[in-house]
Amino acid sequence: MGPMKWVLGAICLCVPMFVMAQNTITGVVKDKAFDEPLPGASVVIKGTATGTTTDFDGNYEIQAALGDILLFSYVGFKSIEIEVDGTAIDVALEEDTAQLDEVVLIGYGSTTKKDATGAVIGVTEEELNKGFIASPQDLLIGKAAGVNITTSGGAPGSGSEIRIRGGASLDASNAPLIIIDDVPLDNSNNPGSRNVFDFINPADISSFTVLKDASATAIYGSRASNGVIIITTKKGVSGDLKFNFGTSASVSSVKEDLDVLSAGQFRDIIQQRYPNRVSELGNASTDWQDEIFKSAVGTDTNFSVRGGIWGIPFRASVGHTEQDGILRTEALQRTTASVNLSPKLFDDKLRIQINARGSYSENNFADTNAIFNAIQFDPTRPVFDAALPGGFFDYYEPNGTPTANTVANPLALLLLRENRSNVRRLVANAKFDYQFHFFPDITATLNLGIDKSNADGVDNQPETLSTQRITQGLFSNYGQDEENKLLDFYLKYTKELEKWNTRFDLTAGYSYQNFFDNQFTSSVRGDGIGGTTIDDIILESNLQSYFGRANLILADKYLFTFTYRRDGSSRFGGDNRWGNFPAAAFAWNVSDENFLKDSKSISNLKLRLGWGVTGQQDVIQGNDTQPYLPQFAPSLNGASVQFGQDANGNPIFVSSLRAQPFDANIKWEETTTYNIGLDFGLFDNVLSGAVELYYRETEDLLSTVNIPIGSNLSNRLPTNIGSLTNQGVEVTLNAKILDREDLTWDLGFNYAYNENTVDQLFLTDNAGGAGIPVAGTLLVGFGGDDGAQYHIIDEPTRSYLVYVQAYNSDGLPIPGTVVDLNGDGFINSLDRRPFQQAAPLVNLGLNSRVNWKNWDMSFSMRASLGNYNYNGIEVQNGTFANVDIGQDLRNVTSATVINGFDDYIDEVTFSDFFVQDASFLRLDNINLGYTFGNVFNDSSRLRVFSTLQNVLVVTDYEGLDPEVPNGIDRNIFPRPFITQLGLSLDF
Amino acid sequence: MRSKHHFMIILAFLSILVFYGCTDDLDAIDTNNLNSENVFEDEESYIQFLAKLYAGLDQTGQQAPIGQPDLIGFTEGSSSYIRLWWALNEFPADELKWRFNDPGLRAIVFQSWTSGNDFFSVIYSRIFFQISQTNEFLRQTAPEVLDGRGVSENLRSQIDIYRAEARFLRAMAYYHTLELFGGNVPFVTEEDSPGAFFPEQTTGAQLFAYVESELLEIEGQLVAVGQHEYGRVDKGAAWTLLAKLYLNAEVFIGEGRYGDCITYCNEVLNAGYVLEPQYADLFKADNNRSNEIIFPVTFDGVNSRSFGVMYSLINGTLDSNIIQSDPEAFGTNTGGFAALTAKETFVDLFEFMGDDPFNDSPDVRASFFFKDGHSVDIPSEPIGSSFQEGFGYTKFRNIKRDGTPGQSSDFPDVDFPLFRLADVHLMYAEAFLRGGGGSESEALDLINDLRERAYGDTSGNVATLDLDFIIDERGRELGWEGHRRMDLVRFGRFTGGDYLWDWKGGAQNGTSISGHLRIFPLPSSDISVNPNLTQNPGY
């Protein structure tokens, strides 16, 4: 502290002083949000060159006359002007989120918002979703234009489907590349873990940066086609130790049940329609959904400390989350810990960032088949029957064997099956930035990272379960070991040529990543038949890259960026091993031109043009890490063949070896993106935002397509075939509707329109109108290739291919009757036509934050338009055929009685009646908080808050929840309504 | 300042390490998995690869009973080769009823199928899976490839036999396309390396000639009858397939080859096969002991588990009533899934006391009917009808001759008798009647061998033969074994209106159906991706 004051004194001496009724003004400049001093803030008398900066404790001292105006400013904060009317002026500066000096992450470096050329969105901590959030990606839902996140259901900590601009791929992964603190994550989901990100404590996250267009993402080359999300965690700061303790409790409850027939209604239906089966009815009256769902509680506790120890800024945190699902036995317990150290050495020439975060989670997975079984289990049957195995009612023959082709008791599935896992994960990196002492224009960066995880789990289905009666139980163990290593090394040269009014920087580097994943399962039947089946898979791949970037800034107004990446992947062979990914961008800070410089209304205007080529290399099929080589798959236990017998007449078995389909010329997908963006700020950035227009074309799609039969070793082959385009518009608007001392209101709005079209799918050009069925979209029946969704040329991906339902004069569907569309007198598959799409056309987000004195209030809502669901629940359970499809009697939905569908024929299951508009408006969360200052001392604050989540859904959709991954509505874990109460204490 | 230099040295060192140390990792072959670069280092791999060609007849993936499927996009359990081949030869015919509404099944049962029917895309993909795997096997065992790998003398001595067996299995797969699709299918051999190209379409006549030449060529390389391991192809299997090819030549290529049929029937008849003394033992868990079976598709409740043809033929014919009627008789306690019952036309083939099907029959082959609570006819539309409509028929049972059950209560040990001697007896007689030569007394003896086994004495023997008797006797002897549709086609009874059975053409009492239905359409899924293909006439 001493030397600092000395330096400040020296600076003061240099400042020319005009002595004119001068007073000595003193005060402290603080950060309004954290109530912490801001060292180095500038204090200047307006209209003069007279000024000073604050010391380490935020103190300043300046000579000024009464009536002078003091201008307080600090990078990243809004400046304040205050008239001198005394001798002590304390100021609290507020962070300026719209600041043009805001740092923007761009991959292997950063730039400022003003100098950025790509389509990049940053979402800071205070803009993120509030509430009881166990999965980091839930923080970002509805916050960024063009980023659509659909949770896979209401299970605690469940994963999500993240789509940036609609997804550039068809069958290959459409998930963006996720980078946490400079470590790119392997996107594959792991057995035993719920979610790729569940090792990150959401409370540790300080911001998300989304790179959307190719000029921003191309530096990540072969993995960048679906966009990049960079997660930045909270870092250490120097100064006194600051602590934060936060805890909250939540109650999750079932929002709505699926409407199925009650016991009484079901009895009536059986009497009417199946009189010869009345004797099979039970005497109970059971609401099966009531039996399997419950209200669930959760707690979340975090503790963090940050500050300097021995001069090293650090932050450490621990967190513990416990959350039960609303489906019985579903539970998540997770403990996380993280450490960040940010030392600076050698006169700050060497800056080091060390991040390590670990998590340990214990999961209990409920058998989600119970949800589906609860919908259809005979409501006249009791839950329990003490005389039967396990004490639950199930269908058994008189000899004690389970009756084949019956639905299993859903509660028994939940309570008797034990499926739990323990997952440990560590992600750590150390990054060294070294500014050359003898050549300060050059910085060298070395980044070493590791991502290690280990999981083990058991899945025990005892013989008391009717489904495992014959096997006498099925007992499995599973596990996983993953280790991904990373090394990045790059040099950056920065130079300013004042003579030419030009700045430029050059970055060039190398990256090495190795991915190792071992997945193991073993299972054994209780009767020992077949012995122990072991499946042990190792996936290993290697990715090495050279990359470079040049930024050229002319006159602070004309910005040029060129990037180039060359990726080599072990997944591809020969000439396809290395791929090149160039990009270029130009931006023009229009508002810096003379004709706008002094504009009162336009405070910022920037035009951006970008072009780039990116890739997608996610081709792993099963354990096929080198798909260009002929691969062989050995058979497991029980899949052998008898070749003769031994001397005693006992058969001899030979295990088998299958040649796998392969494409010697397989390579990455290539996506070319064109982007036009306009950033603007109006009325001193009271209203700011961006408009983006893009066109993105993917060629050589990695898809698993029907190949001409006979041309390869199976009926489908993962290969490069076909192309698709995405084009759209995105609008982001941020408004500071109110900005007063004790009342602020920020409103954020985003809009995204995306149109997706499949251009080609086959080797032939003349297969127009043809499509390929999307796997997993056939819900009824147990054979066949067909499904409700198809990828069809000239249509969006995942279009529905369905019949036109015929209706009677009352507007009710005529069951089994569809329109003979081509008029050939027959109803066959040629009468099915493409109809609507699963993905939304439009996504809208609206976020509001109000601070009034010590109160804060926020809400977040979003809408999705043009997305249609295939209501699989109604297809399967809304048809009378379901009642007697098996040897038991099965319940149907209440709608069945109205619609009258009675058979599982294609004219019913593929009727457009079941393709329903699932556009929706969802109020995701409402949050209210109150902050008490000075709880035990000046710098302690206590915030208490309450959040309501999943408050309201407005939709015409007839199913339980319109938001369904990929539009296939079946067996979804219902999203609960969550009420949360919590407190956060800073001290 | 010294430490600064140290840091620079470390940086420099690391960059060298990076640039020169790791690029090899990219070129490393992934040794964790089996690929063409490493799998054949173990010579066991050759016989394991051959085993896959046999496994392809009933299994559907590399995991039992399902898992790691061979074909993508189908429900794996119902994509078994012989199960589907069996289904397409039985479901549209007059022997049995399957009552569940699998996708596409209604059209199969009512002979109203179109090219989009799932059954066709699955069996077609399955047959070509078998062909492609065989082609790869032949490529990987080509002499010059083996030279390059320097394989042992021991393997050298066996490999020609392996290759001949593989070519038999491929010839049989192409033979099945003659039966099902008229042979107008894509044609690929080991000359066509895997890729994504458009295979050329062949014709029935070309394919007939190819299958014939392949079988004649490998006949000499195959192991002699009785000398080979059980479950593997020997000369007997090749002769039987040749006999079948020639018997059906008039259907396939419009040219009778009955003399050639007699020739190869004689080869089989003189090879030492013996009719199983007890008919019922042919379909039991230890039928691998039978000397009548020429080529089986093997199943094992422990080591070869699949949802293949034996799984559905045993569990599908049972319900709890049948099992409770004689709990030890079926060797399964799964409760059955009650799918298959007999059509009246099948019951009517047999002789019953007093001409009443509810009475006993002197023919042991009619002893498998289950009649309690069942009707003999099928008054309701078959799909979705009650299991009690139509007699039960439980010829296949997962018990051994000594009455003890098979190893597993859900997956049977019973092998499927794809080729057996009784069929050759019937083929000889039929080829004789169709003018192929041979002797009438020989034909009569061969038929009466079967009759004596069925009746237990000579009371059922016949003195004269005609074709109408032959097709009925084929129904009685080979009932539910997957022969029926081809038999009806060969006798001109499948299409047209001369011969009807319940629900033929979708009408309760049966109705005439168009002649183009004699062969199935090529699946539309392949027509749309292979411009070289022309659809079968009428579709």
C-alpha cells in the first residue's frame, strides 16, 4: 500500500494545478453491485485535463472549485458526473453491460465489443436465469437469440438439446462445441451421468459467450459447425477475503396429469366394447399417475471465498445440491468444488490462470417406463397384492409365471428396480500468458488441460419384478473412465502503427487433443443362463490443429479479421485426414464516421459481414473410431454358433465376427456460413441491440442413410451424403427503460427465425420427393423401418410424413379414414405427404429485471412458434386397440372416447390428426429478492429471494407439455412446477 | 531475471515436444478395436467370420438375444433371416394364422401388399446383408490376401472348405431372392468392394444360372455327407438346394428341369440319411441327434439365443391354456404369446375319425392340434382375432426325447430343419410325376416311407400317386416349416381363384387374387435409392 500512495503522489505532482478557490475533495469510488472499492478509477474535472485516479482502496483526493463538475469513470462501468458542492463525495459506479469496451471472448484470445467482427453474444451473470437450477445450460434458456435449448424433461439435472441456429447437421450431432475456461469438452454423454455439464456448479459461472457465425467459430475448425459456447467461471480477485454463502430450498410439484379414463369410466368402456372380457376387470380404483408421482424437495448450498493470499488472487467454492425428482425414487445428489488461482509474476509479464473443478454426484435413476405404464395400467387393479412376488399386483399365470404381453406394475418398476450411479469428474487447466520481456509486442500462451471422469453404477432388476421373473433377475454393473487431454500453444503479436492510424494483431498456434473413453457393462441373469455378458468398449481419437488469426483495424473504424484452421483427425484417413477451415470478416464502425459522430440519437452503429467454412467430425458409430477402415465386431455371450460337438456329444460353439459397414472415403461435413450483422445503440445506448441475417449451407452431410442395397455391409451406412441449408434472422434488443438512482428496469428481448431445408439426401439426383425415415419415430408395432418423421428433400429436417385425416360433419375424425391424396383409388404410402416440422420456426425470449431500492425482481419468458409434435401418447394410448392389444386390459386416454380411434393401422398411426401445433409461450421463472445491507458490518449484505419456475404455459397443444425434444411426444418426464426460497450472504 | 530465462527454456522445450512428439498419434491405428489391420493376426478370426455367415441365418446382431444389430432402422428382434423367410412363405398361405397387427402384416395376410411394406425391406436387406458379408469373407480369404498375411499351413488346408461353405450360403441367399422376388434383384459378388454405388439389377434367368453354377462348382469342395461338423454345410446341403432349384425351375425360368431334380434327389437318397423313426422327435430340443436333418439352422437356449424362427414357432403357438393342459410337454414357462393358430385348410389335409376334426386322427402328424375351446374356422378377420379361432398346433417343442426340458425356459434349443430327408422323398415323387424320370415304384416307396412313419403301420399307405396328393402330403409332412407359399405357387394354387382358403384376398371365404402377386415387389426404399432397379411387373 505504501509504494502505491507514493506513486499516486508522484502523479499528483505532475498534474498542473490552477489555484482558484480550490478545495480538497476526498471520497471513495466503489462498485455499486458488490460494494467494493474500485482501485484506479479516474476522477477528472469536466472540461479540463485535471484529474487523478483512485488508490488501492478506492480513495481519491482532488483539488476542485465549488460548481466544478467531477467526472468519475472506470473501464466497464457507467461514468457519473457530479457537481462539487462540498468536500466529500463518495460515488458508487454501476457496471455497464452495453459498454463497448466490454471484453468479448473469441477463441484463443479476446477482443473488445468495439473491435469484434463476428456474430457473438455474451450473457453475463446477472442476465442468466434464476431459480433452482441444477444444470448449467438451463441458465441460458431464452437468453440469446438463435440459441434454442430444450431440456429433455423434468428429471433433476437432466440434459438438454442445445441448437444454435437450428443445427447444421442431419444425423451427426447438432450440439455446439462447449468450452469451459479454455478446455473444449467432448460432447458425448456418459453412462451414469445425466448431463455433459453436470460437473459445473451453476453458481460458479460468470458468463456465457455464444459464437454463432463462421467468422467467429472457424478458429475451432472441424467441430465448429453447430456454433461454440464458451463458459467462463468466476475468477479470483486480489484484495481482502470476501465470502459468499448461499442456500436455498425448493419444492417441486406435478403440474398436470395426463387425462386417462378413471376406474369407473374404464369399467364402462369394457362393458360396452369388450363384454367378453368384463370378468378380467379388478375391483380397485387406482390412479396410477398419483401412485408414481409425488412432490419433491431439494436443497442447494454454496460457499465461496475470493481474495488474495500471499498476493495471489484466488477463488474457491464448494457446493452441494440435493434434488429429488417428482417421479418416485428419482434423485440427484451432487457435491462440487472449484479453485481458481490467478497469479501474475515477473512484473506482470507472466500471467497464470489455474482452474480446477471437481464434482461427485450420486444419482438414482427411476425407471421411466413407469410413466408410460402408469398411463395404461388397468385402473381397476390394485397397486399391491401381498400374495404376489414383491408384494405388488402384476399379471401371473396360475403356475406362478408372469403372463406374457402384459404391462408391468409401474410402482413396482420404481420401487423394486435399483439403478444408481456415482460419477466423479475433474476438469482442470493451467494457462500461461507470457509477454516477452525483450519483445513486449509478443505474447506466448500455453494452455494445458485435462478432463477426467470416472463413473460406476449398478442396475439391479430382481426376480420379484414381473418383467424379470423368467430370468430370475437381471443384474448389471456399468462404468466408465474418460480422460481427455489438451495442449494449446500460441503466439500473439500486437502492433499499433500510429503513422498509418492502424492497429493489427496476429495469432498463430497449435492445438493437441486426445480423447480416451472406456465404457464397460456387465450383466448376468439370476438363473445364470448365458453366463456374464461383458461389453467393454474403448473409444480413442486424436485431433491436432494449426490455427492463425489476423486482425487489422484501420482508423478505429474499419475492422478486418482473417482466420484459418487446419485440423487433422485420427477419425479420417488418407487425403481426408486434414481439413482446412478459412474465414474472413469485415466490420465498419459507422457511428465513428464524421456524419454520425455527433448524432444525439445514434450512439453506436456497426455493420458486420462474415464468411467462413467450418466442419463437423462427430461420426462415431458404436465403437467405430476409425470409420474409414474396415472394422469387425465380435459377438458377445449367447450370440455364438454351433459347429459340431465334442466326443461326449456336447455341442461346440464358435463366437462370431461381423464385418462392419464402412466408407473408405469418409470425411467431415463442411458448412459455409454467410452472415450480415448490424449492432446498434440508440439514445446513449438506452436502446441497444443487433440484427443478424445468415445463410448456412452444409455439404457432405455425415448421415446414416439407406444406401443402395448390396453396395455395402449393411443396409445403412454413415457416409457423406446430401446437403442442407439454414437461413434466418435474429434480432436482439436491450432497453434500459428506467435508469435512476434507486430504480432501474432492464428489458431484454430476442427473436430468431430459422428456416431449414434438406437439399439432397441420396447418391442419385432423381430420388426427388423421397426421404429417409428418422430413427425412433415409429411408436406402435414392433417391426419396420417406417416412422412419423422423415428427412425429405426440399422439406425441413424432421418433417412429418402423414396422411390427411378425414372428418365427419361434426368435425370429429373418422377413425381409420384418410384422404386418397393422389386419387388412385387406393390408400397407400403414396397418399402420405410432408406436413409441418418438429423444430420451431420462430423463437422469442423476453427478460425483465427491475431494481428498486433494495428490491430486485426479474422474470424470464419465451415462446416457440411453428413447432409441431407427433402426439405419440395419443397415437398409442388414444386408440381403443390399446385396450386389448395384450393379455391384460390397458387403459386409454380420455380423448379416445371422443375421437373413437380403434385400430393400429397406418391410416390411424400416421394420420395428421396426431401431428399437433405445439407452439407455446412459457413463463420460465419469476424471481423476487430483497437485499439487506450492513448485516454485521459495512461490507456484508444479505439477499433473500424467492423464485417460481415453470409458472405458466400457454399452448393449443393437446399433450401434457408442448416442449418435447425433436417433436416426438412419448414417455416424457413431466416438468415440475418449482417454488424456491433462498438466501445469499456476502461478507 | 534468471527465472525468466528458465521459463523461456521450458516454453521452447514444450513447443518442440508439441510439434515433434505428437503428430504420430494421428496416424496410430486404434488398437482398442478390431479392424482389417489387426483382426486377422489371430487366425481364429477366419472361422469366427465364417460363423457369422451361419449366425446370419437366425441371429440379428452381435449380442444375444438382441443388441448391436446387423441392420439399422428395423426392430431388431423381428429382423431374423429365416424367421422372415418363414413368415413370407406361411403368412400369405393357407396353413396358419398370425393374429397380431405388426406393421405391414395385414397386407401380407390379405395378399394386398405394396412395395412400401416393411416385410419386404427387412427380408431384402437381410438377404443382402448375408450376401455382402459372404463377399467380404471371400475377399478377406482370397489366396493373394492370405499370401500377404503369411497364414499357417493349417489354415491353408481348411480355407477352401470355408470358402465353399460361404459360397453355398450366398447361393442359398440368392436362391431365396428367386423364391421371393423372382430374382430381379441387385447382383453383387466379391468383385464389388464396399462403397456407396448402384449395384446392377440381374434377372431371374441369370440368377438361376449363377446359383446353379455356384452350387455345381463348390459341390466338389464341400465335405462329404456325415464327415463334417454338425450345423455346417456339406455336399448333402448343396445337392438338396440343387434339387429344390431344379424342381422350381419351371416357376423361376419357365423351363422344366425335373430330370436334374431327380439326379440330385438320388445323390441325397444314397448319401446315408435316415428318416427319424418318431416324427415328433424331429422338432424337439435334441433334434441335432437326428439323421434325417440335412441342414439345420441351429438354436441354443444358452449360446445361440435370438428372437428367430424357433422362438416365435414355439412361444407363438402357446397360450396359458395349452401350457396348463400338459405343463411338462412344451419345455417353456414363458406363458406363450398366443399368436399362431391353424387355418381350416390346413386341418382339412388330415384324416380324422368320422371326418370330424375334433376327433382323433390316425396320422401322428395331426396329433399336435390343440382343440379345447378353439373353433376350427376363423370367423373374425384374422388380424386382431382371438387366439381361440383356429386350432392350436404345437409341433415344435423345447423338450428332449426323454421328456426333459431344454436348457432355458424362454429361448429354445430346437434346431430348425431347413432341409430334411422327407422333403427330398417328396421332391423325388413330384419330379417323377412331372416327367423327370426316375421310377414309379421308387416314388411310391419314398412316399409310403413317410406314410408308415405317420400312421405307425401300413394302413395309411397309398398305391398310386398324383400331383394333388403330393401337395397335400407336402402340407401334412412339412406343415408350418416354411414351404407352403412356394408349393402353392408351383402347383398354380397361390394366385387366381381356383383354390381358395379363408381370408385369401381379404374375403372371409377367400377370393381370387392377381397373378402378379406370385412374386413380391422390390422394396420401395431401395427402388428410390438405386436408379438401376426396375420394379417387378404389376407393382
